[in-house]
Amino acid sequence: MELSGVIEGIEVAGVSGPVSPGILSVVYDSRNATPGSLFFALPGEKEQGVRFANDAIARGAVAVAGSQARPEEISSGITWIELPPATERRALALAAANFYGHPANALGLVGVTGTNGKTTTAFLVDSILRAAGFITGLLGTTGYRTPKGSRIGTTTTPESLDLQQMFAEIRDAGGKYAVLEASSHALAMDRLWGCHFAVTIFTNLTLDHLDYHKTFEDYFAAKRRLFEGTGAGAPAVAVINLDDPYASRLEGLAPRTLTYGLKGTPEITTRKFALGSNGLEFLAQTPAGKIEVRSPLVGRVNVYNILAAIGAGIGLDIPADKIEQGIAALVLVPGRFERIDEGQPFLVLVDYAHTDDALSNLIATARELSPEGRIITVFGAGGERDRTKRPLMGEAAGSLSDLVILTSDNPRSEDPLRIINDVVVGLQKVNAKYRIEPERERALAIALEEAQPGDIVLLAGKGHEPYQVLKDRTIEFDDREKAREILRRKGFLKPADR
């Protein structure tokens, strides 16, 4: 593809060197450059991408795009595209769309944003679309799935270049829809720039990611971008949780808004639902008529997620019976209230809850399932992330649990004990009963040893993650597998093995 075609529509400050080199690939990591590459030098947290231009050129890149003027050491045989300051990521997004033939234009995009519930809601929408007979892609925290297969995700929302490549995979396989979690980081960094959404969903907004966004208002502003439009106009339909205080600031941005919730007068709601360990049953009232919900998912929080998914289905004109089938078909979302059953006489649940609001919802859901049993919660806080939420997490877990086992999550380069001390402030504020065990596997074992018949053990924070990020390395660690191993060592047997 000619360079002129790749950078069509991109604002440039100047171009020097060969005018139209042939471009065989677009990359933003110099290590991925090959002969014929266009390398985008993106600004990073610690390094400026332009520093890696020579590495990309040494690997075969024929053109470089960045916001810096052409360095003297760059060969005249290399095309240098100077971009206006702070436009590099938007330029990459547009170049990626050009390079892959604008695949998003052939798809109905459904974007889900909010602090909690994004993953489950995205899974529900995808299940509804597949029940309606569509080929889809699903991109989010638990990984990326296209018709070509699944891959591990390194970020909730992929970088724009990777996103466009996956959109192309879905389009080329005859796919009609892509459902994706739109993180605040991705929205702030313009990974979704140039993408027009058929439906966007707002789940809720609670304290998170202030290490990146600095203020709560900045965090909300990033979420709001999805409803204002990401460089391609506002979404056709916005589905908004009317029970969240920030909902009113999102209404009216899209041509059509559908509201959902359990309070007030939302368009999509239910007045009565049955909570139980085997799932949810209720009748949803919607603009498309009544929809009968039978879902294996449990808990009040999943009532909200299901209502949001129903809103997306209605916004996409999916028949009511297909919406019902899709909701019923979703049996499990990895690491979201996922049950571990090795025949033990108490319930063990693994969940990704890693904010104070998510912990509160998780523990409240567990309490509704077993009002008489004890709640034993194992959790930690991530290192190199927002410190302000740590005592709030301790307060939430401590005020609602009968016993908290405080441990490490992904400490990264931080001292695990320093992280734990931040959380302890919240635990002590509510006079919680707690124990400290920094070694996560040992913490899981303590909780499972402590549990008695009728109790519920909650393993929170890591959910689907099969690893733990330490200071000097990343190790294999999956709460689900570790819990199974510990329970087996205790001699429990599944009913099928007895």
C-alpha cells in the first residue's frame, strides 16, 4: 500500500524523504518492524517512541511518524512524517483503519464502559448476538476472541492498530458485530479514535484508576468520550444505567438513549427478581415488550448487567426471543463470581473485584446467597496503582465480611507489606476481624482451612488472571487452580468422583 493511502486523512506538520514508499506493515513497537514498515513513535510514560526510530529502521522500516522534527541522524532515504504535538495516537488509529480497509465500517460495534460490570455485560451482549445467528468478536479484560481464534489480552482494550487488525479478522470471516470493553485508559489514549459505535453502554462509575486520571472528573470525562463520539460521530444508541449519579450527564449525547435500572422510571427494568445460588429469574419490562429472563448468573449486580445487555439487544433490533436465548446460554464469565466445586461443604467463589465498590457488591451478593453462613474474604491491592482506593477496599471488605485474609495481589515493584499497610487503615477503621498473610497461596489455604459448612469463601481481585506480577518476575498463579489444588489436598471429592 502506498504511504499516501496509509496516512490519508491524518493531519501532518510536514513530510521529508521519499514521497511514496510502499508500506507493507504498520507498527508502533520497533521490535515488530520488518522491511517495508511504517513505524509510529508513540509517547510513553517513561520513554519517547522517537528514541526507538533507529531500531525500527535497522529492522527495515522505511517510514517513521512522530511529533518530533526529523533528527539529523536519520538517513535521507527514510520518509519522516512530522505530526502535530499530541496527535500521534489519533494518527496511528486512522492509519491502522486505512491500512486494513476500514473494517469497523463493516461491523456493528458495541462498546461497554464503566468501572464495574463491563466484562459480564460484554459477554451477555455477545451471547445475545450469537443466539441471533451472527458471527462476532469479543474483546476485553479476559482476552480477545475473533473467528480466527482466541488470544490473551495484555490490556482491556487493545491498541488501535491491534484493534483494527482484529476488526479485519471479524469482517473477513463474515462477522457482523464486535463487542468490546472500552476502558478509560483506551478512551483517553484515543485507541478507539475513528470508530463509530452502533451501541454504547454505561454500567456505573466508582473510584478507580486515579493513578492515571488524577481526578475523578478526569476519569468520568474519559468515559464520556465514548458517548460524545470517538472521532466518527456519536453512537446510534446509548444504553445508560439510570441508577448511577453520572447517568444524567450522558443522556442526550446519542440520537437515541435507552435507560435501565431498578429505581425510578427507567425504560428497561424489573420490579421483582428471584436471587439464588442457581441463578436469576425475572421478567424485564422493556420498550420492546416483556422479556423473560432465566440466567445461570447470580446476584443483584448481574440483574443490572442483564438489563444493560437487553438494552443493547433492543438497540440493535434483536428479536426478544433471541435476547432471552442469549441470556440463558451464558453459563459462566471467567473469573466473575466463578464457583470452585471440589465437593467441599462450603461455597468457594473467585471474582475479579478490585475496587471498594466491586468488593461491596461481591460480598453483598454472597450474603444474599447465604444469610446464615460466614463470609471469608481473601484479597489484596495491586501495586503501582491508585493508592487512595486501598483503605476504601479495606473498609468495604472489613465492614461486610466476617473474616478478611489480607494478602498480595499483583505487587509489581512495590513492597507488598507497604500495600498491605495501606489497606489495613480501612480494616481498622471498621474494627474488622482480619489476618495478614502476604504469600497469596498460603492466604488461600488459610481461608479454606478456616471455612466451615455453610460458609462462603471469596477469593477476590485476580479473577481470570493466570499469573501474579512480582517485582522482578511474573509467575504462574491462578486463584481457581490453586483453590482446587488445596481443596483436593484436604480430601474433598466431587460428587462424580465419589
